[in-house]
Amino acid sequence: MRTYALMIETFRRKASVCVVHVSWLLVCGLFFLFPFESGGSWQWGGFLFAWSGCLLPLLLSAGIFGDDIASGRIRLLATKPMRPSEFYFYRLLGLSLQGTIHLVVAAGLILALHRLTGRGSIKSFAAWIPASWLIFNAWAALSTSVSVMVNRERNSMLVALATIGVFLPLYLLMLFFEDSIGTKVYHEIVRYAGPPVEFLVRMGLGRYGLLDGMGHAVHCLIMIVFYGVIGVILLERREFTCVGD
């Protein structure tokens, strides 16, 4: 019962959570009003990956631990016999469940509207769905771990700014100094230590065989566990007060 309550709390902890889900699906549907040509360059799978896989988890995870820590409510939740690792796991699992339900609904909506309008392309759409689910969980785990150390909803903003701060210099380096050793080292660090966006995009595009795709999926799962372990360690080391900010 406690497990169920903690998972469901990720849905109910803020009224804005439901608003985000509905508005995200609404915008997804409104995109079909644009006159994309059938089989054209607009890929609905890539849109699902970027819109719901990469951006949505940052909004849903905003303040997932930071709000409770800042208000002092964390002392009522993370207490014996509730271990911090268990508390973190079920909160993240609840967030993952939200992502799973949302992606299933969004994918069904896209397929239905594409069938009705014929706009855009659903090439490799089946491969984009698991890629979107994996990247959703990677961003969710990273943002959730950051939330342990950042008060209120600043974790999402911090992750977004850090992402820009990492990928923008990488883009510029690849553009002007592609053959530089420093660029290659920086690229490899970002590729393997950060959420594996590059690998999963290539998976969605169908550029990997089955074995390579499975290998990158396993790599993503390892990174999710890695981010989660960091979050658990941080949560166990934090000291919580009764009085909020």
C-alpha cells in the first residue's frame, strides 16, 4: 500500500502535473494542423522523441524532491522504516510510469491523426517509441537526482541550462575544430557520461542493427541506474529539518 501511495503521489503532488500532460498532448495534436507533406522530412518519431522524451521529463520532475525538502515535509516521508533508497526508487518509478502512459497515449494519438490526415512521416516510428521511453527515464533520473540537492523547482532549470552549456560548446567545437584531440575527448565524455541522446537518435533512425540497438539500450539503462545511485547517495547524506524555507 505504501509503495502504491508513493508512486501515485508523483501524479498528485502538484495540480500542474495533469495540466502538463494534457497541454503536451494538445500541442502534439495541434501540430497536425500544419500542412506537412505525406512522407516528407517531418518525422513524427523524432518529434515524439524530442517533445515527450527529452522535454517532458524536465517539467514532470520539477521539484520532485526539492519541494518536499524545502517545505520540511521530507521528514514525514523519508523516515524509518522507509529507507531513502526505497523512497527515491518509488518516486522515480512513479515518474517512469507517468512517462510510459504518456508516451503510449501520445504515440496512439500521432498514429491516429497521421492515418486521418496523412501529414508527415511515421518512418521507423516503432523504433522511436522505445528510444523515447529510454531517454525519458534517463532525463527523469538525472533531474530527480539534481532535485535532491536543489530547493524547489530549480532542478529542471539547472538541468536545462547545464545541457545547453554542454552541448552548445560541443556543437561549436564540432563545427570549427572537428579534428582536434580536445574536441574528440570532449565528445566522448558527453556521449558516454550524459544521457545517450546521440545513440538513441540513431536507434530511432534505424541506423543500428538489432544487436547494436540492444547494446545502446543497455547502456542507457546503466546510465539511468548510475544517475539513480547518485541520487540515493545524496538523499542519504542530506540532513532534513522540520521547518521549511
